[in-house]
Amino acid sequence: QIFGGLLAVAGVKVYDGFVGSMATVALFTAMMDRADPRQGGTDYTVQASVVLIAGFGGALLGGALGDALLGGLGTLHGYAAHYLVTAALTVAGALALWGRVAPRHPIQRASTSS
């Protein structure tokens, strides 16, 4: 029984690492695309710093939210209430940004005329 539970947790962690890695690649690619070519290193470094600071802030707020929801949210308690609130915030944030974020420096392909 214990081994099956550990195996399930390990499977979820591998999946999380896989999906998280894909998201990181997509985010950092978008950051490189948004960097001004004249000062790309500086732009990218500032953006990467913002990502890290936001990550730390999100972890802090997530812990505080988890503590606040220990009493429950209606019929939901603990992790269920926490994930419901964070999912709603994620959807709200995505909808707020939908269509507003566009590359500043689109990739220009060289014409292949012969």
C-alpha cells in the first residue's frame, strides 16, 4: 500500500517536471523574443529576475493562502479549496492578458527566392 502511494507521487512529480520544463522553455523563448536586440542581455536578465521574484512571491502567497484556507471554503477544505482559488486566479489572469501580449520583435525569415 505504501509503495503504491509513493509510486503515484513519483509519477506526478515526473509529470510535473516534464510539463514545468516545457513551460519554462516557452516562457524563456518569449522573453528572448521580447528583448530589444540592442540590449538583449540586459532586457533578458531583468525579465528573468522578475520571473524569479514573482516565483518567490507566488510561493509566499500560496503558503499564506493555504494557511488561510485551513478552515475551509464552503464545503471544500485544505488542498481542494486552495487549488480551486488558485485555478480561478490563473484563469482570470490568463483572460486579462488574452490578446494583449504580442512579440515586440517578431522573427523575420529571410526570403528564399531563387
